[in-house]
Amino acid sequence: MSGVRDRITCPEARQPLDEISQAGYHADMAHFAFAGSYLRFSHLVTTQYRHVQTGDAAAFLAAVIDTAASREITLLRGTMLWRAQLGHAYRIADEFEDLVIKIPWPHPLDRMKPLPDRAMEGRANPKGICYLYLATLREVAQLEVRPPLGSTNSVGQFELIDDVRLIDCSRNVPDEDPMVSSIGPEPDEVTRDRVVWGCIDRAFSNPVNRSDDTADYAPTQVIAEQVKLAGYHGLMYRSAFHSEDGRNVVLFAPDLAKLKSCHLFTPTEVKFTFDEQDGYFVRDP
């Protein structure tokens, strides 16, 4: 995110973006009730009440908006972001009588932005409502669409036409797995907020699959809508495919970014690394 980082401002202007700080906290603000608050909220939204939140779910959303203030950043006008789309178009390279020679060409502008009347379900947007998903690094944009090895795909560079206020879900969160941090003795208030935001960041980062149960998207969609209602222009969160400083950005208004260029890229190598998790052994009788 090095190029984008130079065009980020935040309320604590004298502090580095990644510095863990309690700036923005005040005594009368809402805080999360416990470290596992996101898991509780997710359960309520997916199994009980989706469009009207009461009780614990309403309290959770109030805490999201109150604690979001310390995670607010601004991407300045002129910031360049990236978006990838699988596949490509064709253009006519030459014609010989009845023979037409076509070559791969990047998707046109209307294909590089979501179609207003055909928006698919996403982590932040419900079906039919268009949000623009971008990335701070070209590599992240390509990884997010998971292109098949050897395929030819379109990658566009977008420029912000105005300053945008975002909530950075990845800011001031624990380094360890937040789901693990949410289990065990209750931490102090500030640490608890960090753990819950880590869970929110992880939820937004989870890759979207066409085979997913769309109910799984409901918790992040509700959070995104609350952030939108609070007057922010979008969200920033980590990429599940990029462990370094690349980030995903979702803009609630697609017209806040314009396409500047579009090129073709082909993935030539795939590399996986694996972390061993818990397991068990089977003893012979």
C-alpha cells in the first residue's frame, strides 16, 4: 500500500497510520459488550432478524459507529486504485477478405464497473445495489478474483475524483487470529474493541464464492449499510490473499472513481504456503 499510503490522512495526523492508539475514545461512547460480540451479532443477523435490529444487534451496531471514529481515514483525490475482472474482450487486428483476425483486448469501461441493474451479492453490497470493489495494489486486485493459471484477464487503474472518508477495519487490530482472541477471559475495553474489529476485518476479507450461502454475507452487509448511513464513503479491509500491506477498498458510490487505463495480465505462477492447525492422532486398538 506504499503508493496509496502517501495519499492517506487520518484524524491523528501526526501519528503513523499503523500506530496502535487510543485516540478518538471518550467516556460516553458505546463499546462492544464482550470480545465475541461479532460472533453473537452474526448469529442474530443470519438466523433471526436481518432488516430490523433490536437488543444486542442494535447495541453492536451502535458500538461499530462509535468506535469507527478512531479508524477513519481519508484517501485523497487523485489516489490510484486497482480493479481486476476475469476475462477480456477482443478487437479486430486485421481483415483479409472473409477472414477477420481478432486479438485479446481489455474489457471496455462498462465492463470494468458493476452494472447498475445487475449487481451480484457481495461482502458489502446486497444484490441489486452497486458498490465498487477496488484494491490498493494491482497484485491484490488480481488475487481477489482468483484467476486460473494461464488465463488472460483485464486489470484497470482507477483514480479517485474526490477525497473519500473510509473506515479502515484493519486498523488497530490484533496481530493474532481475532477469533482466538475472542475466546477466554474478557480483555479490557480498548483491547476488546480491537478484537471485535479484528473479527469484522476478517469477515470482510473472507473470499466470496458463488457457492456460498448468501445469508453468510448478511452481517457484513448490515455493517456496511450502517457505515454508509453514518456518512462515510466506504470501507477498507485486508486481503485474505495478501499478507503484507495491500488492502481492499469498497466505495458505496461507484462514480467516486474513474477508469484511467486498462491492461491485460496473465498469471504465470501459483504458490501456496500452509500453516498447520489443530488435529488428532488415531491409536491402533
